[in-house]
Amino acid sequence: MPDRRKVVFVCVENSNRSQMAEAFARIHGGDRVEAFSAGSRPSGRVNPKAVEAMKEIGYDLTTHTSKGLEEFNGQEFDATVTMGCGDECPLVVAKQRVEWQIPDPKALPPEQFREIRNLIESKVKELLSAL
């Protein structure tokens, strides 16, 4: 699809925020978005808390894997969204770069984790409407 937008979401570990953002972009973007996620220092696993939080809304995050930015070297994106990795996130080639100041929810209790999940969903919806 020529009008399909390519978006990558980046956080430090690629185990929580960026994984959920990728999932929401797939859910709400459908065929018009190609969504990816990566970490500046990937943990190598998707946090079970993120899996559970997404399962509550009907999305299976167990199909995702934690990966690093090197997988995307040389690729161009319509948008790169960074979440809390600041200067650790190398510049990815993108037409648009957005920084979301979203706290890492990994140590939060379930209710606060869900609040972060819901915040990410609303920000992804805003991004998709602007692409």
C-alpha cells in the first residue's frame, strides 16, 4: 500500500512501553500502519506485566519479541516515537521524531501499570490521526 505509514516506537528495554505502543498502532492503525518497536538496550524479553495488561483488552503480546534498534539500521520511517530513553536513543531516520515522556511502568502495581497502558493507547491514537 503506497499510503501505508511506517512507525517505530523506542524505549530502553523494549519490554513494556514500546511493545504496548506497537500493539496499539496495529490495533488502531489496521492496514494503514506498519508498526515496530525496539529498545536502545533491549532486555531480551517482553515483561509479563505488559503481556497481562494487554491480555485484559484482548491483545496477545506473547507474539512480540524484545529487539534492539540495530534491526532497523538503514530503514526509513514516517515517524519515530521515543519514550523515556532520551539521549540513549540513537537518531533513527524518520520524517517525524516525537518524544513521549512516559514513565517506565515495570515496577508499578497493576492499577498504575494499566494507567500507563491507557495513556500509551491515547497517545498512539493521537499520533495515528496526525500521520
